[in-house]
Amino acid sequence: MIFPPEDGPRIFALAPGVDFPRAVVDGLRARYAGTPPEAIARAEVIVNTQRMKRRIEAIFAEGPAGFLPRITRLDSPGDPAVAATLAPAVPPLRRRLELTALVSRLLDAEPDLAPRAALFDLADSLAALMEEMQIEGVAPETISGLDVSDQSGHWARSLRFVEIVQHYFDVSSPADPAALQARIADARIAAWQAAPPEHPVIVAGSTGSRGTTLRLMAAVARLPQGALILPGFDGDLPRHVWDQLTDAMPRADHTQPGEDHPQFRFSRLFERLGLSPQDVRPWTDAAPPAPARNRLVSLALRPAPVTDQWLSEGPTLGDLGAATEGMTLVEAPTRRDEAQAIALRLRAAAEDGEDAALVTPDRMLTRQVSAALGRWGIVPDDSAGVPGQLTPPGRLLRHAAQLCAAPLSAEALITVLKHPLAHAGDPADHHGLLRQRLELFLRGERLGRGLVQQSIPYPEAAHLRAFGTAFGAEAWAEWVIATFCQPPVEGRHPLPGWVEAHIARTEAIVAGPAGDPAPLWDKEAGRAVREAMEALRAEAEHGADLSARDYAALVDAVLRRVEVRQSDTVHPHIRIWGTLEARVTGGDLLILGALNDGTWPEMPQPDPWLNRRMRADAGLLLPERRIGLSAHDFQQAVAGQEVWLTRSKKSDDAETVPSRWLNRLTNLMTGLDAQGGKAALTAMRARGDHWLGLASALEAPIEAAPAPRPAPVPPVDVRPRQLSVTRIKTLIRDPYAIYAAHVLNLRPLGPLQRAPDALLRGIVLHAVLDAYVRGTLEDPVTLSPDALMEAVRRGLAELPFPTIRQLWEARMGRVAPGFVTEEAVRQARAAPHPERLEIGGKVDLPATGFRLTGTADRIDIDDRGGAWIYDYKTGPVPSSERERYFDKQLLLEAGMALRGGFPNLAPRHIAGLAYIGLSSDAGEKPLDLDVAPPDEVWAEFERLIAGMLEEDHGFTARRAMQEDAAASDYDHLSRLGEWEVTDPAAKERLA
């Protein structure tokens, strides 16, 4: 017996900032002092997390030698007799799959309830609602009995989903983990009531925030040797504030007064036990590291209204400089700056041997900090680990699952082949080279063995076999064909078949032609992911029939729940914790990161099932309760020995709002100038600015002189001797691009999957109009808008972009009537000929040895021998002035025609030049030949080429771009950004 007999419940507490696990151990040892060594082994300590359990055991292990108490978790039966009466819980994955099947059938029966794309999100949120109902003891009948007569129809429909899970709440039904925890608590309570234990039973570290835990704690507190040890109890809170927290009058918005206060759950516990805060006793005499700071934070976090309390009690806080001596405030300009400053401080802690932890709910910040620490080879002990879907095996499994949902694209194929685990089980070392060659082949590049292809966006077995034969890689190509060249799977199929086929295909990707799939499951990540996939395989029979897309979404959702920790390589002193782990604190430094509203506290998630009023009427948690839980975690963490408070002023280029707790703290200190509040706050910020300065210095680039605007002067004999008419515009506007492409022979790689951009639209519509005009020559009846649109639909049919097909077809539908009307005029004016459609030609300049090539969309010859040259324009039609000085395509084609540059074509003169617009400025747009006579333009062209071949000619970057925002393929090579278009060009003679 370590507690004297008492009539009422027994509650102890520890102040915020006290090392809670160590104080629990110290208090137990002090109470068992003088007893036989084995006596402590009969004590039962119930904790809320596995981390708390491990920490208490580690502190006992530090010595002196002795026995351990029985340490169990809240969700563990503890007593074998209790465990024998309870069936094991249903695996969470099985329940989720069952809910997915139920929701799927409901959506099939009533499609208007929700889109099928929301299937897994609905199953997840429904599982969360079931868990909350089981923990809070809310029966399905309570939900179905809610009055929604004055609510929107959405809430009435949401109750339809709740009805489909009602049978899971039956006592005879296998229990979920949450339901099992409730049954464990009820079984324990019943056993204790029947035969109260004589040994001590202590609940340590829980706040009673959930219904199941609250019931168990109330029962333990009333046991003869039972006790509660509350973490982070605010002993500085006056009685009138406690009374305000337990005010029974709800607000109009269905919240309880003070529900978002960090001590609210304790007030509810006291109310349940019939106690007051004065009945709480200290577990040990351990003092918090900064009692004055605890008083400051306690006053700052008072429930509203607070101004009068700040005015009356603020002057009693004393010198705030001493209270905040161990606090640093980092207000970083950006999230990156915040992460860099935190990483620098953690690095300093690692070098000094300090125990330091970053505490934050922001997983993006933790990843940025981890990445920054990687610069110095420091791997923090992250309690949440890396999500399974972001690990190498997780990414490969996700890619493999998506292969069944659509035809195999070059982009998808190369993405998987580039994965580090692809072909990892085959000892051959030529996979990387073959994959690079295959990528070039699919992009349409010329390869060293003369293998030339057009871009292949959707590779087939024949393409891959041709590639394998050309490079002597037949076995490798056959492996790619067998593994990847499979048609998409249509319809829905049973989940077990999906899982087996998915795992087999992924292992084949890893194994290679004749290898071993073992590397897929190696190391911590592989083992964790394999466990998740084996669990999915074991529970697959409980799932619904799924489509390929549904299965890929399911795999992604399953892998997101996997936590992969690098336990073998982490630094022993540097940790990353979630907010819950702040209760297990004991480090020298705590960094509270991402203190912005919406992050800490987190923004309440939208509830698709119940609104605020319905949740309040049913007895479920309201968003303010979760904010209160987060506030309690903040109050405990901020009370540490040395504390950093960090936030970023901007996130994703948007201004942020400081966390409400940080706002209150800074506002209170600003108003207490007589107590040194302003000076203390300035000192906190100065300490933070010091580390931000170090982070800025770390990120500062090495000073280097900016590159000048380039104008390379290569030897004359390597300059281009042949260009097409479309490249002359580039020679005038951006000579550097001509130098890079034709002298350095650098060209951008073609895309694996051509985007539906302006270039593709031009290619497709040019082909459509060429085929259509040829058809009208054979059958003049087809000269009609309907026939044109039929040709457009045929031409667009092969595009793998349904939305783009409809958009482009609609645009051509607006253009078609005008085009056909003008086409009739064009054909009456000068008859087209099949040989003069898409006609290619060339002209040599004897004086310079230069050749101009080009392909005219169309050249018609009239009865007088005059040439009418047309160019289809899917983009903006250039003006006569632009064509005269820059875009000389039609004028140069006219010069080629007059000089016999096109085969079997000898016009007497140029009768007309015109662009045929196919976009917003649709219609025929003739050029004024008086303003730009073809002979004069040709003479200018000859002078341009002669100038390009002069010894001292420099190829200036972006000489006369149409607009400054226009992009060039070679801007990066020319180092645009280090120079401006107004800078003079710096010629550089090249050998």
C-alpha cells in the first residue's frame, strides 16, 4: 500500500515543463522506499502511448537495479483474465475494405449521393466517424434520430451512409480497435467493481480527452489504491477561471465556454469525479524549469474575455526578462528560412551533445528540416517516419498499379524504367544505357546506329522489338514487352486478383530479364511496405470489386498509412516529434515549429457527415475540443528548459497569421512594458534574428560576375550553310538560337508525350486541311462545311485528349463556314493541284554557297501563270509589317518560286500571298506586295546571309524578340537573367 486510505478519488499532477516520465518514476521509487524490492512489481502503471511506455522503462533501466512495475497501455487488457474474455479486434484494413464495399454498393444504387471518385475518402471518413462514436459511446440510433428537418438535404443524405454501418455496433459483431478499447475499459471496470485490486493502479499521462479514457480514469481514481497522474496541470489558474471552464450553459453555436482552453479536459474530469482543482496534489516536488514562464503562458491563454485579467494580473508576473530568458522567437520571412534556421540550431545541438527535438504538426516543415540536416549527414529520429508511398518501393508499387488504368504511354514506361529499383534484381549493368537509348528512340531522336523514328507516345511490342534488334538487346526488349506491354484492364474485378497481379508485376519490374525480386523488399522501407501489401493480400477477400483506377487509389491510400523509420542510422540526440510527444519531453531544447494559425492549431477538417449542431446534439467532439487538445500540447512544450518558437511570415507566397497562442503571448508582453515585456520580446526576436542571419549567410550564393549578353563568333566554315524559310525568322530575331542549334548541334529533346499545345494543333490541322483540299479536288461536292467538319473529326480522332478534341473541333466549327466560302473563291481564282500541296523546294545562293529550303502549304497557279501562295495559320496571323521585317516566310517562298525552287513549278509572277487564319482572326489575310516586293525582300535576304557569313559576325542572343516574355529554347544556355536585353552584346571569337 503506497497511498493512505481516502474516501474520494485520488488525483496527482505535474506542472507543464516537468520531465513527466522521469517524475513518474521518481514518485514511484519514493513511495516504495523502504518496501521489499519486489513490491513495486505488483504496481500497474497504465500509459497512453508506446513512446511513454518505452521512456519509463528506459528510465527504470538507468538504475539502481530493481524490479519494474507492470506497464500497460490504455488499449491493452493488462489482466490476462480480462483478455481471455475478449475476442481480438478486426484489423483496421479489413474494416476499411468492408466499408469501401458498402459505400461502393450504395453509390451504385444511388449515384447522386456522391461521385465515385470520392469512394475511398468516404470510406475513410466513415471509419473515423465510427471510431469516434465507439469511443464517445454514441449509438447509431442517436445519429439516426437526429432532427434534420430544418437542415439542408445534404445532411439527410449523409444519414443514409451511417445507416449502412449500423450492424457494426452490435455486441455480437467483431469489434474495431476503438470498440475493443471501449470493451477493454468496460471489462476492467467491471472486474475492479467485482473485486477491487489491492495493488496500486495508476493512469499516467492521459488527459481524459476521449470518452473511453475518461470512464477508465474515473474508475481508477476511485480504486482503493488507484490514482491519476495528470500531465501539464496548470496550478497557476485561479478558481474563477476553472469555474468558467465548467460553466454548464452552452453557447448559441453549441460550444461549451472555454472548450478551446488547454485545461478544459481537466475541468471536465473534475466535474465527473466531483472534485475541484484544489483537490489535485503534486506527484513529486519536481519544479518546472521556468515557473515564471508558466505563469506568463497561463495568463496569456486565459479564456475570453482576457483583457481585464491581463490588466489586473499582468503586473504581478514580475520581471518578464527572467521569465523568457530561455525563449527564442524566430519569425522567418519564408518556410525555407524557418527550416534552415531550425536545422542550424539542431546541428549546433548535435555538436554540443544536447538532446533537442522539433515539435510540430507540419509534416512539410519536418521534411524541409530533415533535408537541410542531410547536408551535414544528420538523420533525425522522426517519430512519424517517412510515409510509405514516398519510399522507393512505395513509389514503384504506385507506378505499377497505375499501369493497368490506361494504355501504356512512353512517359509511364520511362518513368518506371528510371526508378532505381527497376531491373535491380538483375546483375547485368547495361540497363541504364539501354533505358537511355530507348528514351531517345521514343522521343524520335536519331540514334548512333541509324535508327530514326517519329516520336512514339504509345510504344507497342513491334517498336520495342525493333529497338532490341538494332542494339542487340533482344532479351532486355522482350522483358520490357512481357512486363509492360499489356492492355489496360477494363471493368471491375475482385480485389484478390488485383493484389496478386499487382505484386507479381512489380516483382517482375524489379527482377529484370532473369533476376531476383528481393531488392523490392529490402531494408526498412521494403520490409514495412511488404507488411502492408501482405496485409492487403490477406484481407483482400473482404473488399469490393474495383476498377483499375479504383485499385490504384486504394494502393496509394494503403501505403500512406505506412510509417517507415530509419532506426539504424538516426542521430541519438536529434528528434522530430508530433505535438502528442511533447508530453514525453525531457530534452534540453524544444523547437515549436510552424506556429501559424491553420497549422498549429490545425484548421478543422470539413465533416461530410455531421455539421456542428448535429455533432453537438449527438454528443460527439466539436472542433473547439481538438483546438483545446492542441493548446494543451503547446502549453506543455513551451514550458521546457530552452524553447524556440518559430513561424514563417509567408507560406506559398501568401501572408500567414501567427498562431493564436503566439499572438496572445506577444500581445500580453507588449502591454506589460513596466515588467520589461517589450524588452523581453525584443530580446527573444533578437536571438531568433541571429540564427536567421546565419541561415541567410549559409544560403548566400558565392559572388560571381554576371555573364555578359553573348554574341559568339564561330569560324566561318562551321556556320550553317542551309536553313529553312521558317528558321530565317529565328536568324533575324534570335541569332544565338541558330548558333546553338546549327553550330553546336544542340537541340531540345522531343517530348515523350506531346502536349496538346499550339504546335500540336498546327500539325494536326495542317494535315486535316491538306487532306480535305485534296478531297475537294477529287470530288467538288465535298466543298461544304459538313464535309470539312467530318475531315476534322477524322483528323482529331487519334488524339489521346478527349477534352482537347472537343475544344479544337468546336473552334473549327466556328471557322468552317467562312473557310469553305473563301475556299470556293480561291479554287475559282486559281485551281489547286495535288502536286502543289505541301510542296517542298530549295534554292542555292551561288555567291555564298548557302541553300534555302522550305515547304509551302499550298501554291495555286492561275490562268495567267501567276502563283498564289497560301500558309495556314492556327496561331495569330502576322501583320504585313511583321512579315516585311521579321516573319518573311511567305515572301521568301515567293522568292523561291520565282527562282525555280519548287519542282515542276515555274510561275510567271507572284499573283498573291495570303495567310489563312484558323483561330480568332479567321479568314484569308493577304499581304501587300507593294509594301514588300518579293524581289526586294530576296535581295535583303541575300545580304542577311552574306552578313551571317562575314568573319566578324556575332550571333547575338535575343536580338529582336517579338516580346520580352517570349521564351527561347536556349535562354538557359545564354544565361538570360544575368544580362538584360538592353545590355550591349559581347562578341567572343571562337576557335
